[in-house]
Amino acid sequence: MITTSVLFATAFIVMYAAHLLADSPFQTDTQSARKAGWTELDSRERAVRHHHGWGANQAHAGTHTLITLVLLLVVPGWALGLPLSVAGLVAALGWIHLSHGLIDRRWPIAWWMEHANQSSFRARGGAAHVDQAAHIALGLLPAALLLAKLG
């Protein structure tokens, strides 16, 4: 018999693998550069137009959602035969999409580092590490949602 702990651990590991795939090999240069918004510069390097970046942000979050869905259906769902409810999948994937899109706007990480007295760490490139820590920490909830008896 499969325990809840085994299903939780399996779901989390699969979602972590999906996160790594979506954040590296499946993230385009355009998504990476524009997901938090960006500024166009003219030929003299002066800011001429600011862009919101939501299209690139949502394309990247959608990549996360799709890769997570596929891996969850294939590994725990098909290969291991673990029970996955539609409601649990919808809740987990919704959380992944929303939280990933928000974290990747970059201002939440900047805000955290400023208020956690990490300005020098941020200046030395620490934002990427805090970004990944936030994704992983917030990735625990969808693993739990996958198991929840929703509805």
C-alpha cells in the first residue's frame, strides 16, 4: 500500500524536476530577459519605452505548468500508478503557475532581500539563489494540494 508520505515525496520530486527543466533547458532567452518587464534603450542608451513583460512571464509560467502536468501524469500517474485526482492536479498546477509567475517578476525577491538585510548578498548575485529557494519552498504546497481531498 502506498502511503501519503510516499505520494507527497514522489510528487515533490517530480515537481522539482519539472521546475529545473522549465527554468533552464526550456526557458528561452526572451522569457528570461523579459519576464520581469524591461526597458528599451535608444542608440544613446537612453530609456525610451518600458514594457510590462507579462506575456513573457506568462509564457514561462505556462511552460512550468505544462512540464509539471506531463511529468506528474507520466511518472506518478502512469509509470507508478499512483492516484491523482483532477481537483488535486488543478489546484497544484494553479499554484505552480501563479507562484512562479509572481516570483519571476523579481520585485518580490528584491523586496525580501531588502527587508531581510541581504543587500550585499544581492549585490554579489544572491538574488538568483533566493529566487530558487522561494520556488522550492513554495513548491511544497502543490505537492500537498495534489494529495488533498478537494471538492
